[in-house]
Amino acid sequence: MQVWNKKKVFEEAKFFLKEYGELPGRSKLKKLGRIDFIMAVRRHYPGQMTQLRTDLKIEPKFKPTNYWTKQRV
């Protein structure tokens, strides 16, 4: 059983980048049997997957809430 914290989540995410060339989304992580990582991100990483992707300097899969305004559309 792994002990999770923010640093461990970040290090595991870097492993995914190295191993798969991307940070897989939740559905792919489930297929890989990595529910533990999904739950660790939810519990220990403020901003969850979106913030994790930002901290890893990779493009978030989704735009943040309220991103699309009338001016941007």
C-alpha cells in the first residue's frame, strides 16, 4: 500500500509522462487499474487533474470554468 501526498502524486504523474508520453485521463487510468492514483489526485492534489497538468507544463484537456465568455466565442 502506497502512502500518498502531493509530492508522490506529482512524481507518479511524471512516471506516466515518461512511460506513456502523456498523463492519461481518468478513463484510461481506470483501464490501467490505477484507481489508486485517481483517488490520490482527488485527495492530495489541490485543483486535481487540471492543476496537475498545469504544474507538469502540459496542456489541460479542458478549459477552466468560465473560460468561454461572449468575447471569446
